[in-house]
Amino acid sequence: MRRQSLIALIAVTVLFVGAALPARAADPIGENGVMVILLDEGASPVQRDLDAAETAVLTIARGTTAGTIAAASYGVKINEIVTAESGPAGIRLVDDIVTTIRSMEIGPARSDQFAVLTDTFAFLTRIDAVPGSRVALVTSGRILGESENTRERLRSVADLFASEGWVIDVVTLPSAEPVLRDLMSGLSTKSDGVFYDTGTALGVATLFENYSSLTLESAMDVEMRDNSASIVNLDIAPHTTEFTTVFVRQHEQVDVAVFSPNGTRAAAEMENVDIRETPSAVIVRILSPVPGNWSLQGIGPASKLVASVDIDNPLVLRLIEQPPLPVGEAAIIEAAAFNGESPQLLSGAEITATIKKASGTTEVVALNDVGENGDKFAADGIYSVQLSAPKSQGINEVSLQLSWTGYSATLRSSTAFRSESFPTLSLVEVNDVETTAGKYSTVARVQVRAGDYPYLISPGDITAVLTGSTGQLDAVVLAVEEPEPGLAWEFDIAAIIPESGAYEVEVVLDSIFEGRAYTRTAPIATSSALIVEEPALILGLPVWIFIVVGGLLILTAGFTLWVGRKTPPFGYIVDDADRVVVDFPRLSRSLYRRLLSRNKVDVSEVADLPFTGGYFKFNGNKVKLIHKRAIGDPSMRVNSAPVGREVELGENVWLGVGGRLLTFQNESSRIVNEESAESGDTVIGDPAPVPSPGD
């Protein structure tokens, strides 16, 4: 007779559960892999074996991640291995094989495990099964043709599968002898598989854990005494939508039960309770359980009893995602219990956070939802707290715990947040700023660093204000240099200074760093400024320059005219032998005398004159000798008469000095004769007399 309760057991195990376990180690096959289920017909004579076998194969069929399920029963010989897609078709395939075995009057006393494994290897080879495909060998362990070489033969079979990357899981039924369990355990271990002993509560629980969708946690693991109740307490948190308890009992007569916080036993007649029972396992599923302290109980013959629970609470406790927190500044963290994407309003709830900071210290804080200590809005489901300023950048590990007043149940989660060294400003004032009205002048220089390193920003992220006796002034921010286009880390602060005095410079940085908006204000600096009157300009030059240059040009022109109007020295002084004593045009004179005494030749400038004192003055075509008797020669005579203060010289005027006679001539006859000779002319006779200037 078919046992409907076992089918219901497997159904509730898989279908009534919240979320499947991700990537279970026992069944990491993947959709391209094959799960081969081999059911020993030797389980037929033993009801307990049939129950365990049905529980095992249907749990595996429903829980496998393989894309294909292959199944067959075996005894003295193996039946054909049939395949189906995993899911409903694969489950029906396995269910049909179980039904066939249950319908057998009696099964074989021994089964040929070697033959079925050999045929399975050939089958997997024929379909070119991917590595990671698995074989679940369900057996009572009674081996056909068992001999002294049995263990070695099993080891060689395991090596054969392992060489292809295929795995053998072995499920032994409760009637298997201990020595055969040990033998079959070696088969699975050698091929990197898992061994399940359904003769123990732990073996059945492990099978449920690995292949069912239940995220089971151990709640009870006891050795029961005869007719003595074993009880464990279970805390169910508020907002729990359901919880399922799986009792795995070694003895069918063990009575198991679940009691609510008010002492009521969960019964199948209740609307929110579903109970499925088999000789090996009992599943109790409770929808919308009241929060509080529930009890699990087992009573009956001395035996092993294991109970595991799966609690479906949709609340997920986590931090509100945020950018990194700035080092050195008080920061706020926010957390909430989410149901999906929405924070849930929690009545009488408390959230605490244990923070292991990047600096190595630990801080425990209580978050609140009452609009205090960093919480923005009261009763919005978001719990917040203001932390002390992080001292180091890095990862800060956070352990969150949600608890309720009046309940001992808690929800926990682990998360983390980052702390970073945000950019900072350093400001240096410029003292003794000299400027002129209406012009920009640099009053300070600001630098931006993140930690110890320059940090590039846009000048538009910085605003600067000067405050003086006349009020506030807007300043401009100028990049000193741009390592990248439009970005710099060092800036000059410039402003138009209206009057002399001290000015406070305030610089503020508003920017985005690591996805977080932040503001930095540099310490206020004070600069002193002096307004200097700027002279009037012509063509960019002060007017006084043009005045000075103009005056110099006028003076130069006047001096040039004055010098140009003076008569330069001309003529000669000759003696009575017509020898040239002084050649005035060729007289070597200093620049000073040539400019300032152009028309005067001091007697001291002429080395060959026999007298001193006085000077020659040239004016037009006339020459005068200004004689200074006090320092000159008093014996000088002019045309045999004593010399006067001024003597106008000419060719008929002779100067007598110390027995020598000298006269002034415009031209010297000797010079004329020399020039004539040089030009090739012949002079005959005496030279013609030279006319005087008056002739």
C-alpha cells in the first residue's frame, strides 16, 4: 500500500519553505549536470527501509540543482536507467520507481551494487555527462557476491568515477549492518561524495539539510530516556511569517510536539498549523506564529531525537547604504529592518550596533527612531545615531542586533562602513599687500589636500569672502597651476581692495568626495593692505616722465642752439718768419671746452705761446685777445705800445713778447703753399700777401 504521508512530507519540506539554500556543498551540480538516483529493491521487505528510502530519494529529486534526473531500481540486475528533466517530471519519475518497489511482495535478499554502478558509469559515459554529475546509491548494503575482495572492488569503482569528475553519494537504509555501513561510507568518501546513514537521526537530518529547501538550524539533539519528556525552548521574533520544525526520530513511537508561548499544543486542526508525519520524521509548519517563547517536546522510548527549525522572518537588518564617513568629523550611521526594500515600523524595538573601528577601538551604541542624536525623523522606521569622529580611514566592522521589549528573540546581522580622509584646506595670508584702487590683488593662498597628498578640485568649488571695515567683499579664486585641465590643488585668493586696512579672509570648499557632499572651511586668516595712489599715465607711463623727458629735450635743444651760435676757433698765430705757432682749427681740446667754451681758447691750452694769462675770443670773423695783466706777461706790447685789456687781432696787429713778434692770420701762406704742392701746383716767387680781414 502506498504511504501518502511520505509524499506529503516531501512536498511540505520543499514547497512550504521560504528561500532555498544557495550553493549547497552536497549538490553543486548545475543545470548542465545529471543526478542519477539508484534505489535498492532490497528495501521492499522492511517497512522502515521503505519509509527511509522514499524520504531520501524524493528529497533528493526535489532538491537537486541538476538539470536532468536519471533513475532506476536495481536488485540482482539493474532495470533500465530512465531520464527526465528535473522538476515535476523528474519527481514523478522517481515517485513511480518508489511505487513499483512498494508494490513488490518481497525484494531480493541481496543486490548487485557493482553491476548497477558499472552500468551507471557506462550510461554517464554514453551521454557524456559533465564533471560534477552525481550518483545517489540508495542501498540496504546487502551485496550480491560479496567476498574478501569486495572492499577493493568498491574502491576501484570509486576511483573510476572520480577520474571522470563524477561523484557517488551513498544512502544506507536503517536495516544495513554496521560493517556494511562502514564499507559503503568508504565508497562515497573515495569519490568525494557524501555518506548518509538513515539509520541515525543525524543522517536523516543531514539529508534534509543538504537537499531540502529548509534553512535548518539545530534546535534539539538529545538521547531520550524511556517515557521521559525532552524539551527545548525556541524564541520566535515578532514579524515572523512562519516557522517549520523537522523532527527526525530514531523510534516511531516517539511522540513529538510544538507548544505556543501560552502552552497550547500545535495541532493539525488549527488553521495556521500543518503537520506531516512519517515513521522517521515529523514536520510541523506554523503560519504567522505569535512572537515569544515556543517549546519543542519529545516523549517516548529511549532513542535519539533530533529537531531542526527553519524560521521565515522577512525582516533583514542592515545599515542604510551611504558614502564613506569623513575621518575626524562626527558621523551619523542609519539602520533599519527591511521587508523587501521598505524600512518597517517597529513597535517596542531596539537596535544596537557594536562597531570595531579601523583604528582598532570598539564602540557600542544604541540607535533610535525618536528624532534625537542624529535621527532625522521620528517613527519612520530608520534608526540613527551620531558616532564619535573616526580617527583612521579604513573598514569599520558593524554588528547589528534588533531586539524587542518583552521578548528574548533577536535578529542579528553583520555589515561594515568605510571611513576616509576627506580633503582639508590650509590658508596662508599675504601681509603688507600694496595695491591701487580698482585693481585685483592677491590677499591669500589656499591649498587642498586629502590626507598628506594634494587633491585636485575645480576652482568653482571654492568660495572666498573678505571682511573689512567697509563690510564683506567677494573674492576670486585663481588656480596657481593646473596639473589637469580645469583642476588644481593650490589657489590664489584675489580681491579689489577699496581702502587700506586689515581684512579677514574666509575660504569655504563645497564639493563631492567618494559620492558624499561635504563642506570645509579654512581657519580665518587676516591680511593687511595698503592703497597706493597711482599717478596719471600717458601711454601707460606716468606724466612726470613725459615732463622730465620734454624738459631734457628742450634743454638739449637750447644747449645745442646755444653752442651752435658760438663761433668755433679759426685762423692761425704765426711769427715774423711766417711759422705757424698756433693752428686754432686743429687745436686738441677737451669735450667740455669744445661745448662750453666753444668760442674761447684759453692761452693755457696752447703750449707754444710765449705768454700766459688771458684767452682768445672768436666772434663772427673777428678775434679778440683778452689779456689778464695780473697773471699774464706785463711786458707784452701791441704794435710797440703796451698791451691793453682787450686787443682785436688782425694781420696788421703784432704782438711783441720776449723778443718775438706774433700776428693772427686767417690763413697761413705756408699752409697754402703746402696744400698747393700737395695738389701739384708750382709756386714761383714769393707768396702773395694775405689780405687782412678788413680788406
